[in-house]
Amino acid sequence: MFLDVASRRSADDIKRRLPGMYHQFKELADVDITKEPMEVGPTCHYVMGGVRVDPDTQAASIPGLYAAGEAAGGMHGANRLGGNSLSDLLVFGRRAGQYAAERALGLPDMPELDEAQVSANAAAALAPFERDQGENPYALHQELQETMQELVGIIRTEGELKSALEKLALLRDRAAKVRVEGNRQYNPGWHLSLDLDSMLAVSECVATAALERKESRGGHTRDDHPKADPELGKVNMVLRRDGTELRLRREPLPEMPEDLRQLFEETK
């Protein structure tokens, strides 16, 4: 797909409004966006979800954990408007810092670490070095990218989402056998092997919620359910890990004030 701004704006206006984009395309691709279209493609920018937090304090369900910005869920609804991420960080980042500091200052004693947990996590992190044979983290990462791009992309269907969840389960089993070489000093392969668990968790949550949400709304489009379901517009999909099983629950949203609802209806 090609994005053409040259036919819509003057060269001076493009350079003034999009200086970074102009220089990036000129330096890296030898494309002058003031004269010709630029090639663009879909990529992962953000998801309308994240860590569930208290809306006032930004505290998560784990004591002592606070999240703000696009790591947190529930702020943007079905889509995030351009520019909202900065105001999100400024407002809720301040809240997270404030309440995290208040909690830390209010503790009667410093929390104690569970040395058994520390040892277990250290052993799990170093396990990829101990294996003589195993999976390549780069290959797994590429397969995960391809799975999500092809089956949980911009346009979704029930069959593809179910196939994605089956593939993700296989990738999770393989990720438990990942192997890396070298040492712990600046080892990108090792870092990737440690990130795979979180990447798989997020991918599974996205695919599971998308399968449950049998409608099209905001950034979520189901080809087999092209219309929005008013009832699903009243709930969030909340996912929690229970042992090895991912559990999903529909959680009611607060009722939108009538004056705000009218504004939304007018702008549709």
C-alpha cells in the first residue's frame, strides 16, 4: 500500500509538519515524500488492553505493582486516538508514581524476599544455557510473528483465531525447551528467550479475547461478525492465568453518562 501526501500538501507544509518522516524516508529509502508516495504496511503499534489497574491509583491486582500508559488496560476503549498516549502517560504516570511512593513510604518494614522464589526464578532464567539441544529463540520468535500476523491480524475470523490458539499452544511447549549459546554479557538471544514467555502470554490473551468478542468494534474487526453487538459494548474481556489455564470473564463496564453517550452518537 502506498500513502500519498505529496498530492495533498505543499512540499514546505510536509517538511514543516512531518520533518522526521521526510528525513527518514529520504535517508533510508531515497524516497522524497514531497514528490512521490511512500510504501507503508501494517505493524504492531499498540493493543487496546493491558494490565488491569485501579483507575485512580493505577495499582494492579499484585500488591506493589503499578502500571501506566499503554501497559495498562481500560483507558482507551475500542480504539486509541492518535496523540492520546502522551496525555495518558502524563496524567496516569503521575498518579502511578504518586501512589507507588505513598505506598512505599507507608510500609512499616521493608518487604522480605522469598529466597526460594529468587533461586527458582534464577534457575529458570539460566536454564537455556544448560541445554545441549533445544529450540532456537529467533526461529520461535519469527514463527510467533507470522502466526499473529496471518491469523490474528487486521481482519479476523473464528476459524483463524482457533488455529492461532492451537499454534500458540505448540509454540509455548517448544519455548519451554529453548536453548541459547554464549554467556550472560549482552546476549540478545538469551534476552529473547526470556521475553518469549511474555510474548506468548500477550498473544494468547489477544487471540482468546478476539475469539470471544463476536462483533466488530474499533480496532477489532471480525469478518464473520461485521456489526457491533450492543451487549458486548457493555463489557470488558478480563483474562487471568490460573495455573496453566487462561480463564476469561466478561466484566461489566460502568454506565456511560447520557450527555457523553449523545456526543458519541452524534459523531458516528
